[in-house]
Amino acid sequence: MNIIRKNLKLLLFLVAFLTFLTGYAQQKTITGEVADAETGEPLPGVTIVVKGTTRGTITNVDGQFSVDVEPGQTLGFSFIGYTPQEVVVGTEDVLSVQLTQSIEALGEVVVIGYGQVKKEDATGSVQAVNTDDFNPGAITSPQELVSGKIAGVQITTGGGSPGEGATIRIRGGSSLSASNDPLIVIDGVPVDNDGISGMKNPLNSIHPSDIETFTVLKDASATAIYGSRASNGVIIITTKKGRKGTPLSVSYNQYFSVSAKYNEVPSLSADEFRSLVQERYANNPNAINLLGNTETNWQDEVYKTALGQDHNLSLTGNIKELPFRASVGYSNQEGILKTDRMERVTGSLGINPSFFDDHLRMNLNVKGMLVNNIFANRGAIGSAASFDPTQEVYNGSPYGGYFTWVQQNGDPIPIANMNPVAQLNMRDDQSTVRRSIGNAEIDYRFHFFPDLRANLNMGYDISDSEGTILVPENAPWAYDKLKGGGENTEYTQDKRNSLLDFYLNYVKDVDAIDSRFDIMGGYSWQHFWRAGTSLTQNASQTETTSDTDYETENYLVSFFGRLNYTFKERYLATFTVRQDGSSRFSPDTRWGLFPSVALAWQIAEESFLADSETVSDLKLRLGYGVTGQQNISDNDYPYMPRYTYSGNQARYQFGDQFYTTIRPEGYDANIKWEETTTYNIGLDYGFLNNRISGGIDAYYRVTDDLINFIPVPAGTNLTNQILTNVGDLENRGIEFSINAIPVSKENFSWDIGFNVSYNENEITKLTAYDDPTYIGVEVGGISGAVGNNIQIHSVGYPANSFFVYEQVYDQAGSPIEGLYVDRNGDGVITNDDKYRYKKPAPDAFYGFSSKINYKNWDFAFNGRGNIGNYVYNNVWSGQATFNNLYNSAGYLNNLNESVFDSGFENPKYWSDYYIRNASFVRLDNISLGYTFSNFYQERMNIRLYGTVQNVLVITDYEGLDPEVGNGIDNNIYPRPRTYMMGVSINF
């Protein structure tokens, strides 16, 4: 009720504020109609401004308007795709205005690196999604806005926690040990992808309502202008801005959400568990006596119905011809896992003035964020699925009053499963993060040489965070009778990212040869600085477990250039080159050169199609380019000798004194860039005046000089493994997208969209010399088998292939425990009998959407799917064996129901039985809304809407959720089903 009261007050304040803005009297009311000069059709949504003021209006669906104005004042009329027009008001009371289409304005503009280009002139594989096509719902992380919307872009969240991070892959991964994350550029500022301590997702710095477009650069001809960081693609995020000539407008968006557990791990009920223990241990009273007398569904105890709210208020307009946009946002989201919460406040201000007849343009942007996180102990997720369901939550124990498995002396059993409710309530993990991103972009078109302009962009990205983890001494998992238990951890982090870009751009139309030249050349400098501390002690702060602090930095210096050439408006070429220098490499290997070339043919502009009523767009694209990778590890000095101090337990004794020693680490002084070469061919199409449109792309990517940990012969180095440039990786794929408008009428329209992407990768080299005995790099750690991996990077196979034994089955199709195929035929089962079986990345993934507008109603849904992705079910392998039921140390564990299918007595972690097809179709959201447009003489629109997220999942996968980013299902945070109601007010 408090939430409702607060928001009712806010809504009343907003209405009063809007009333104040419109409540003063004017001398004259002008009415009229705006129409298309060529067709005579009325134009809805035309912006009308009383010049020199912030007053104005927009035309309704019939092109009609009404505005208060004084005689002699000027009305400005503007509409996207039309030439602006001004009318001086005289004695008339009614105006009839006709706007002429502007060929220049009609071309859709897409953002590219260091500039923008009309969509029809783009030569690379570029795709943009704007506010009209964003996914609806209770969205706190910006990447969710475009999930499933863009061919070749796969977005997988890490789970259902509010503000959860996500894995973003553009055309698969191009690296093994280095980062596979795309470069993200926010309003001209490239941000680092290293993350921020105490924050789940660095993109949460921006409120989703402030974002105008997501533009994805996919092939090397589009990304090469970013050189050293573009091998995994580029995402350019542009926020909303004020525009010159627009009236003051106010927008308020809010929603309330309710999230609930969608699914749970199928564990045995209390009755099933009790019967199984009594059956299997009928002759073992020690096991039977451990059974409790209650019935507890531990998953119900740790999950809850979570509430959320989100508000965003923005003002956009002009103050004395100074365009601006300001916004403030507030989000408060609970997680369905108890004690999990994210509270966030965001603010943004953008000022976009222009001077000297628009020769000098400025974009000044600043965004700020304050987020407070309370992190739930995710260990409770696995514990809830495996804790004894016959025990009570509380029993008055000295360990916070929670039921705890104890030894005969009353101490907790350290290896026993812990009470999941205690894990949540006896751990206080909180953080506070402050972040600001801003830039000042100055663009000057020379008066004496208007074809030339200079652009200077100075930006920053700063953050500081702090957090604490507090666990009391009597927490059973942190109990230590001798030294004092519990945990007291404090950590801090400061990050500074500074940017300076400068370039000159020359654009010239040479009519004599029917050509256009667009030449750009520039310089970029970026500095990354990071520092932090971490101190972990026991609860009483008498014993220190770890005490670290660090400070590190790296620089990027670049020179870049681009030539766009257009001949006869239908033959296009783009040449790009960038030279990057990174302080992460030695002076001998510091610089890398990254060129690209792209060609395009506007087939639809040829004479044989110019008058076609069927083909409205047809463009063939060819591209080639080289991009780099220097984000190789968390070490900014990989080429330099490094030494590690010995710990307290490894000091050297000399007499009665103990001395700290230092140990040299292995390094490669010649380590350098990874380089990815991409070939791309694409076809953009449009039919029936673009009622049907889309694109097809095929690509081939080769990454050379992969950063890889390789074995080193004994005695030749300081370590048995070294990080160096060895290895090659190939990616190839096809992308297809289609958008259609089956119906487009005045009161009814229907849009549908579909995209599908196929990608396969193969490792072609991993060592400096051919070594047939080298199996590869084992990766993919699993629980239940400490220090062991389930995946491998091997030559001739996809990255992260599962590395397992081939299970043998009986005639009934049940697995035979411990019996595997002797693949090498030597008569014994050893590690040599493991084989590469399936992979976590899907063969193909797709997205689909549909949107219907009928009068004031709107209805939309969006979904995604994977085909051919496989998951290792670590929940089964760790919790579905009968010997896990009872431990002689004095405790019981619940089992996963799948134990009756496998019949395994003991863990068989490396059986391919646990590798399961996790293909799925997920309906992400359904939204229904209604817009009221008759408030304040049709100046105010109010849209009420409802949305359901995570509507359904269709899959044969028997685990909790088939969508697992790394392919290892190990008690992920469940994605909830969310119901929300919202309102959007625009004035």
C-alpha cells in the first residue's frame, strides 16, 4: 500500500505539473490540418511549434491540430521525411498546410563508427533496432530490449536475478582464452567489458527508457574502424536526445511487476525420501534415526513471490533554441530468491546546441547511476534441491536456530549439506556502486570550406564501488572453534576510463563524374585505470584470510581512416584502415594494422528495376576485413617478467627466522594481437514498397595467433604452461532475416518479423608444432568433482566440446553403471577412451515477433529458440546417485528424481549420459495495451498496458532450464515468470 500511495502522489504531482504548463491563457486559437503536398493525405504526428517559445502541439490521426498563438507569431511545422515549413499567423483562424517530402530526409540513417550513414549507402553488415521494436516487459538490463531481434546476435542471461548479467555473442566467439564479448560504445564512448565489482551487469548503468537505438556492426568491413577491439563485433547504444524546433514534452513511464517461480528442480518429496531411506537402509539404524518428522519443501522455503517497480520521468524540448533532454529513473526489483534485491537510481542530461547557422554542433551528455545491491547466497539454490525434506527449518540450534547436521560433540559437520534458509539469512552480501558516463562532442563545419568538418569527442567512464560480506561466527559452513569462524569481507574498486577522439571528414559531390567522396581520418587515445582492495577476515576480525590491493592501467593509441565512394548512386565502396598500439604488448609487437574493404551494388537503382512495382530494394554487399583482440586476460603486463610472493605457509626458514620468497612466473615477451579475418557476402532486399524486407548474409572468419595456454617442455621455462600466441579458429555461418507488413490500414496494421542464424566453429591449430599426443585444453569446471572439467578445446572440433566417456546401455535402454565403450581397443577404460561429444553452442538460433495495432489497441509478442545446443546436467551427475542418500559422517541428502532413470549407485561424472539436447522455443513476452489520446485537447497520450514475461518454454530438456550460457547446468538462478502492469504518459 505504501508503494501505491507514493506512486499515486507522484502521478497527481505530474498531472498538476502538466496542468500548470498549459494553464495560462492565450489571445488566439488557431486550428487547421496538415497534409502531404503530393497525395493530399492527412499527416498524423506532425510537430507544430510556436517559434521562439516552448509551446506547441502535434497533429492527431486525421492531421488536425489546435494551438494557442498571438497574431504575428510564426508556427513551425516539421515531420520526419518532410521538408520543415514555417507559417506567419495573421488574422486567419484556420490554416491548411501542405508538407513536401524530402528525399534527403527519407533515407533511414544508421549509426556507424565515427559517424552515420544512410541505410541504403551502408556497405557493411549493420542492423539497428529502435524504440518502436524493443522488447516490452519488466526490463532492468538494456540488452534484454533486443534479445531475439537481430540475426547473428545471441543474448543469454545468467539467470533470473534482477539486473543479471548476460553473455552476448555476435557470430559466435572468435577467441579461446581472450574475451569473446563485443565492444560496446555508449554515445561515442567505448566502455570496457571487464565488469565492475559489486555489479552484476555494467550495462545496467543506463535506464532502458533512455535508449533510442541499438546498432550492431557484425562484419569486419563495418567493425574494422574500431580495429583492436572489434573482432567480436560492435554494439553502439545511442540514447534519446532533444531536437531543435520541437516543443517541450514530458514523458512518464512506470510499471509494477510480480514475479513467481516458474519451475523447480524435481527432488523427492518427504514421503518419497523417507520411504527410500527406510528401504535402502532397513538394517542400518544410524541412517534411519537421522530422519526427521516434518515435511519441508526447501525450494518453497528459499523462493518467494517478488515485487518490482520502475519509474522514469523525462523532459525533452528547447530552452531559447537550446535542445535538451533530461531524465531521472528509479528501479526497485526483488529477486525470487529470498534476500535478493536491486535498487537503482539513474539520471541523464543531454544538451545539443548548434551555432553559426548549424556550422557548429555540440552534443553534451552525462549519465549517472547509483545502485544498491543485496546479493542472495546462491549456494542455497543447490542446497534447497538436495537438503533432507524430513527436517524442520528451525530447531533452536546454536547455529542461528536453524537445523544443522552436527557431529557427536555438537560441532557442525563441515562436509554436510547446509540448511538453505540459514545460507540466505546468515549471509549479508551488499554493495554500492556509483558510475557516470559522459562526453562532449564538438562538430564544426568550416565556413570557408563547408565540405570539410572537424569532430572532437572527449569522454569518460568512471565508477567506484564498495561492498561487504558478513557471516556470523555461528554460521555452520563458516564455523571454526579454534580461530573463530564467520566472515568479514570488505572490498573497494575505482575505475577511470578517459577518451579523446579527433577526426576530419571531407564530403564532396563531383557531378562531372557522378561521384561522391566521403573521406575521414582521425586519432584516438584511451586510458584505462583500475585500483581496488579486498580484505577478508573472520567475523571477530582477529584472523586475516586474505589481504590484497592492486592498481593497474593500460593505454590504447590509434590512427584511423575511411573512404566512402559512391558512383551513380548505386555503386559503393568503403575502404577502412586502423593502426592500434596497445601498452599490453612490448614495443616490438605493440602496433597492429587492421584494414578492410567493402563493395555494394544498389541493384534496385538500375534501369531494369528502377520502375519496378515489386522490387523496392535490392543491394548486394561484399566485405573483407581484419580486426584484432588485445583484451587477453586480467593482466595488463603479460609481456613483462613477473614475480609472486610466497604465502604465509610457504616461507623459507633460515635458523629461527622465516623469510618471504618470490617465485618467477612464466611469460612470453613476444605476445601480440589475435587477428580475425572476415569475409562476408550479403543481400538486402525489399518488395512491394518494402512491405516485405530483410537480408541474407554468409560469412567466414579465421582467427590467427590465438592466445592460448600451452604446455612447455620441462626445464625450458619457469612453468609448465605459458600464455602465448598459438592457434587458429574458424567460424562460418549464414544469417537470414525477414520483416513483413501483411496489413497496413488507417485503423489496423500488422507487423511480423523472423530471423535465423546458423554458425559453426572449428579449432584448426593449438600448438606451435604438430603434436599428435596433445589432446587439447580442458575447460568447463563442474561441481561434485573438485578441480575437474567436462569440456575441451581440441584441434578439429568446436570450442568447448564436451569430453566424456561413451556410455553403454542395456537392452531396455538403461545405462549400465561404469560400463563405457573401449574406444581405443586396449582392453581397459582410461582417459584415452574419452571422446569429443556435442557442444554447448547451438547449430542455429532464431527470433520471432509480431505486433498488431487496431485503433487504440496494441498487441505484441516476441520469442526465441535454439536448435542443436547441448547441456551437461551437473544437477543430475551431482545429486542423482543412490550412495549420495546417506553419509556415514551423520547426514542425509535428498536426491533428484532422475536417479530412478539412471539407477547409478555412485557418481559417474564423465558419462555422456548427462549430455542432453537442450533445444528450445521460448515465448519471451506477450503485451497488450490501450492508448487514450483525448486529454488536454489531444496533447496528452496515456497508454495502459500489461505484459507477461517468460510465458512458456517448449523443450525436451529435463533440467530446470535449457538456456544455459556455458553449457553446464549447475543450479542456475531460475528465470521467473513475471506479470506487470504499466502506464506511459506523454505530453
